[in-house]
Amino acid sequence: MIRPILIHPDPRLKKVADPVADISDELRALADDMLATMYDAPGIGLAAPQIGVLNRLIVLDCIKEEGAAPQPTIMFNPEVIAASDETNTYEEGCLSIPDQYADVERPAEVSVRWLDRDGNLKEQDFDGLWATCVQHEIDHLNGKLFIDYLRPLKRQMITRKMVKLKRERARS
């Protein structure tokens, strides 16, 4: 089921999500809905707070090559356990901040630990776009948006555009 995505500014996007204590069928169904919502948007990552659910759950799939097999990844309680000193800058966007992009500098490589949909503990190293995406989505779980890395003036400009977009959508 495709879920509506919250648009910034929404107070739920600034809240810290709660850890998942037990991976239930309900949460697995939520993860499946999140993947469907992400692919439909289309995007490469989605965090539960973006659909109004304050649980530590993210989904991602950074495979963008035409004809390449998708790699849907579901992470419960993801955490960065190591990060490189080397950084990368990517132009980031966000499904909760549509059509707005900005360069964000983050560690180039990260090691992440999480629980998969069956409750198994996983650990993996990510680099490139995957590293950027997983950090971006984990930020959502901590109430942080990519625009929080920007200078105040740029952040305010984007926020004003989102307020206008929400007003326009409410009218239609």
C-alpha cells in the first residue's frame, strides 16, 4: 500500500524515532508499504517518520542502472558504527522536500549495524551513493533533515517554498 509522505515543515519530521523492540508482522507489512511508497515516489530511500510513523525503520535501494536487479534493503534500528575520515559531497534531495536539492558533505564510507525483517543482526560497509543514502535516512530517525546541513538563508528559502507547496496542495 502506498502511503502519503509528509512534507516539511511537519513537526513529526523533527522528532526522534523510537527503537523497534520486536519485529512483528505489522512492522514487516509497514516496511513493505514503505518500499512500495519509495519506488512509487520515485526515491532511493525512505524513513518511517516520513510517513508519520515514529519507529526506527528505513528502507533503501540505490540501484539506478537500467535493467539492473533492484536491491531493496529494510533496516530496523540502523546505526552507524564507524565512519571514514574521508568525505564525499553529493547533491541530496528528499521525498519530504520535493524538487529541492543541495550539496551535503558526509563521510564517504560507513559501517552500519541493523536488524533485518527477520530480526537477524546485520552489519555492512557502505560507500558511494549507498553511504550517503543510509546516513540521510538514519538522520531522519534522529529528527534531522538534509537542509539542516545548509546555511540558514538557504534552509529558510527551501522551507518557505515547502510552506507554499503545502498551501497549494491543500487548496487542490
